[in-house]
Amino acid sequence: QRTLNAQYDCGQNIYGWDGDTLAYETRYSDNPGERRLIHYFYEPGSFIPLAQTVENRSLSLVREPSHENGYHIDRDPLWQHHPVAKPFNAMAWYQCDHLGTPMELTDQRGEIA
């Protein structure tokens, strides 16, 4: 994969879902300027998008556990992980029609993003 990234200047995108709605997408790249993490927010109980936040970083995933010596909670990365909230770089709001279809995406100044 690193060879393809270097040869074609491509990164890797990962998508995360919350049921049937897209919760986030992240782009991994060797170039820090191309890394993105976008979270999507919806009206409760619907598919109508409300907003998205953008961070200039990739999602940090918890490392995969090693069970070579059997399982123990003290060695489980999920129980040892202490995430810290990080600020986002931008926020945008969806302007939807009466059916909930996104028509525009606007930034904090109300301008089309």
C-alpha cells in the first residue's frame, strides 16, 4: 500500500457508519496537508443531514490487541484508551428542502462552502 501511495500519490479513505447513516470519513495520507476527518450530524431519528465538522487530521484508531498470552483486561487497548477531544477546523451546515434533500452546504458566515 505504501508503494501505491508513493507511486500514485493516493491515500486511504475509511468510512464509519452509525446504522444506515454515514457517521464519519477519514483520509489517511503520507502528506499531512491531505489528511481529513469529517463527522456528519443528522436530525434525530432521520436521514436528514444537519451539519458536518472537518478536522485536518486522520482518525486515530485503537491498536489491535495481542492475545498471545491470553486475554487480560489490563492489556486490552479498548480499556486502556483515554481519548481526548480535539477541536475541529471548520463546521458547515446543510440547507435542505422540504423533503430533507440537501441543497447547499454553508459555512459559519452563511456562504456556500
